[in-house]
Amino acid sequence: MNSLVRRSAHQLSRWRTLCTKPGAPEAAASPGKPSYEEFIGHQQWQARCSIVVQVSSEKSYPELYNYCSRFGEIRGAQHYCVRQDEALHYVLLEYATPDEAAAAIGAGVTNGELTSGVPVRSPFLWFRAAGGGRKSAKLAPNQVPQLLSIDGNRQVEQGHLLELLRSAQGIEEQVQLLHEHTRLNELGIRMRFLAALQVEQAIAGMFPAAQAQPFGSSVNGFGRMGCDLDLILRFDNDMGGRNPAEATAEPSRLVYHTKENLSNGRSQTQRHMECFGDMLHLFLPGVCHVRRILQARVPIIKYHHEHLDLEVDLSMSNLTGFYMSELLYMFGEMDARVRPLTFSIRRWAQSCGLTNPSPGRWISNFSLTCLVMFFLQQLRQPILPTIGALAKAAQPKDSRLTEDGINCTFARDVERVGFRSRNQSSLSELLLQFFEFYSQFDFHNRAISLNEGRPLSKPDHSAMYIVNPLEQLLNVSKNVSLEECERLRIEVRNAAWILESEVENVDRQELSWGLLNLFKHPEKAVIRPNMFFKPRMVEVSDLFEEKQTKEASNSSSAITYKSSSVRQQVQSIKAATRSELKQLQNSPKNRRSSR
Ligand code: GTP
Ligand code: MG
């Protein structure tokens, strides 16, 4: 199989150093914030040091610890439950080195009680009762490291979260609390890297260079508890051996015999995925409900992991998604306000039904995140640099080209970009500004470009146009319907209106204040301003613009002007009317009266 990515030799050796060196990767990390690759490398290392053991309850832990200590030094232990009909208990044990974890896995035996099923070696084990009353020698309780009981997937209970937000000192603190209590925790990230490792190890015999890489919200720092795991399976055979020195060595004269695939790239990928789907379904412990979605633009295999209580989307051909996650990770690291702000906006969008876990005609979390990043780029005092600036500051070692030639080169070292934000706005100010900004945004005519950090003319008639940062001829939000875009416009206006009155008039004695009012379901929300005054203004312009869109998209009903000067005049009249309407809507008088 072809490689999905080509890198410089330097980059290759760095990647291998981070991912495969038999020493702890902390040593490789720079003293400041870890880069995306360092973060990924560290998580992969931890996964290789870990095993997951199902136990009858957390009470089994001392005995498990005692038993498993024979394979190496246990550095940490976390207990979690997966709730099916009854609670299933698991302990994640972390050894000091991957070899120790491998020794523990290697010592496992097959379950002789099962009459069917092919025995498979994986980091997912089960701790059975000691036969014949034999028990390992006991350790003194103080020798056993504390067992942390954490949940790696369960979302914080709604009532508890609301109570927390209610008890905050202000909206600023509410935004921070929401982020702290809903973001994916350390265990959640570990579990996701273990799921990836399981796939990688399962095929390692035939594909020793294969890597199953988590990407998306599981690793970009924008994931919440319970988010799905996006996984890309890569077969980088041009990475050659695992020794970095080989990258510069004379090419080997021994070449693997390889089966040639005569079908085209896409159908070949679909066929391979079908095959991997079958393998996961038939042999991998914990993997269930395997679904193959092979006709999508990016074919995926979806499955549920029952030992991790996790939904997984496995792809083999979406490397730009992986690099996009790196960009989002970097944005999140650049300024401490970026992630809390995005969490509040995502939660707001979810609560008013703008987003939905299943894909459809509505805005996706990813597109919404792009809207937030763009907002932070275009501020008078920007909080984030443009992607264009990152690309400009790239060095040769930042060069990345996917198999299909998509250039994903941008500076990985943010210091080199020389960007410093002087923006001092608080989170509550930014939240309000976000809603106000998109209340005014001309979705009908303008496209959002994170590469440029400014709106561009819309190249087609999609309801919402967000230039795909890594494939600039594509629209990230192509799926969004006119109706959903309109709903977004209405909801951001409502949110701006609610939040403005909340900022001015916070009564913390009330049961519901600040963010809580923003998260109310629309039916229960305060009376919408657009039910009275605004809609008339909105409707006129909207009908106007909608008609224009319909005209343009349906050539049979479009007006054709014989004279180009007449067409230009009509267009400029329309533009002037639109901008007058907008000014009228935005005038302080109207905003007040609309309340
Ligand atoms: P949730 O799964 O909703 O928590 O968010 P997510 O960010 O993981 O989104 P999703 O699972 O839909 O997509 C996974 C990742 O793929 C995203 O984080 C992006 O990095 C990337 N991605 C998704 N859609 C696009 C796209 O249209 N273009 C590019 N370049 N990347 C995309
Ligand atoms: Mg995802």
C-alpha cells in the first residue's frame, strides 16, 4: 500500500524518535508547551506501557497489583466502570516501560471456558479468580499505589453542572468551569490511544510500519467527555525500518515482493477497509457494532468499543483531518481563552439544537470551531494568527505533503511566527463579541477564510462558506442548508441579546443567570426579539437575498440582463439596499426597541 504522507528525512527521524524510541518521550519534549507531535508521541508511549484488566470490582485491585507487579514496575492505576446492564469494572495499569506491559500481555492465556472464538493477544485482559484458593503473597497496603477512580467517558450530570455554574462568581468563571468540567480528561485520552494501539498491534504482523493515529477532538484539545474517537490508519511503507539512521543510509537492495492492486485508488481503499472492518468485527476483543460507511467522501468504519465505552470512526484516507487537528491543537495552546470560549459556544449551539451528533444539513462542531477561530483572528486586536501567517513562517522541517499532494505545511513552532496578542478582553466580553460578530456577518455574500483571517467573496451559492484551510478549493460547511444557516443567524442574535442583558444585569440570586440563560432550550428561552420588531427588517432583506440565491442557483428562473451596465446597476441598488437595511437593524434605536 502506498504511504499516505511524505516527509523530509529529518522530520521522519524526529517522528520515529517521538513515537518509537524505547525511552520515555518526556526527554524529547521541549521545556515549554509540548508540540502536537510531542503530545501525540507521549500519549502513544503511555498506551504502549498500559494494559486494561477487567476485574469483578475495584476491591480486586490490591490483588491485581500484587499479581501484575511480577512483570515490572507499575507506575499508576486507574479504575473505571462501563455501565451496561450491570456495571463492568476495569483497571488501567501503567508500567514504567512498554516491554513490561508486553511481558504482562505475553503472560496472558486464552480463556479455556469459551467453546468458540479465536484467541487474540491484545492489551485488553480479564483477571480471573485464583484457582484452588491459591493467592499471591500479599503486599503491605502502603506498598500499593493508590487506585484512582475516574471516569474517562461519562459526561458530568446536567443537574450537577448547572449547580456548579449557578454557584460561580461571574460569567467569566462560568465559562472556565464549563470547560474544566466537560473537557475530555486524562483517562479519556489514554483510553483513546489504547483503542488506537489495539488496531495497530492487531495488524502489526503483516504491517509492522502501520500506525493508527487518533485525530479530531480526542487530541486537539476541543474534545468533551464522551466524544468519539477519529482514527486514521496509515501504512507508511516508505518510512522504511524503525532505525532513524536508516533514513540517511544507502537504500536497501532487498525489496519486499508486493501484490499489485489494479483497481483505482478509491475503490481499492474501500475494498481494504471492508477487509479491515471484517477483521475488527471478527477478531478484536471489545469491538462491536461494526458499520461500514464506504460511500462517503472519506470512507469510514464505525464501531463501538465495549471495554472502553467508546465510539470509533476509522478512516484510511483523510490525512488532512489529522493535520487540521494539529492546527486546532496549536490554536488552543496559543491562548488560554481559546478552548474555554469554544466549549461555551459549542454547548450553546448544542442546547439550541444548532448542532447534532449525527451528520446532516446542520453545522458540524468542526465548522462551528472554525467560526470561533475566525472570529478570534479577525478581531481588531487578534487573539490568533492567520493560517497564512503560519504557512509563511514554515521551515523546511515543517514541510508536509499528503499522498494526494495536499500541502499541509505550516510553522509548528509558534515562536517563529512572532505573533503576540495584545487583546485583553475577558471571556465574557469575547463571548458577547462572538455573537454580535456573527449577528452582523454577511453569510449571503461572504466566505470565511482562516487562511486570510478576513471574509472573502463567496465563490458559490452554498448557504455558508468556510474555506477549508488545507484544501482551499473546498467548503468545510458545504452541508449546511439555507434554513440551518438562517437558524444560526437567528440564534446568534438571540444569544447576543440575552448575553448583553446578562452582562449588564447579573442577578446571581436568581436560579438561572449568565451562561445558564444562554443554554436554555429555545422553547423555554426568553421571548425572542425577532418575534416582534427585528423579523420585519430581517425578512425583507432575507427574502431579497434568498431570492437572489434562488435566482442564481436556478438558471431557468434567473433574470438575464441583456445589458451588463443594467445588471451592474441592479446589483449595486440591491447591495445599497441591503447595507441600508443592515444599518437600520443595527442602529441603537432599533436594538433597543427590539427588546
Ligand atoms: P466532535 O467529533 O464533534 O467532537 O468534533 P471533531 O473535531 O472530532 O469533528 P469530526 O469528528 O467531525 O472530525 C474530526 C476531525 O477531522 C476534525 O477535528 C478536523 O480536524 C477534521 N475535519 C473534519 N471535517 C473536515 C474538513 O471538512 N476539512 C478538513 N481539512 N478537516 C476536517
Ligand atoms: Mg470527532
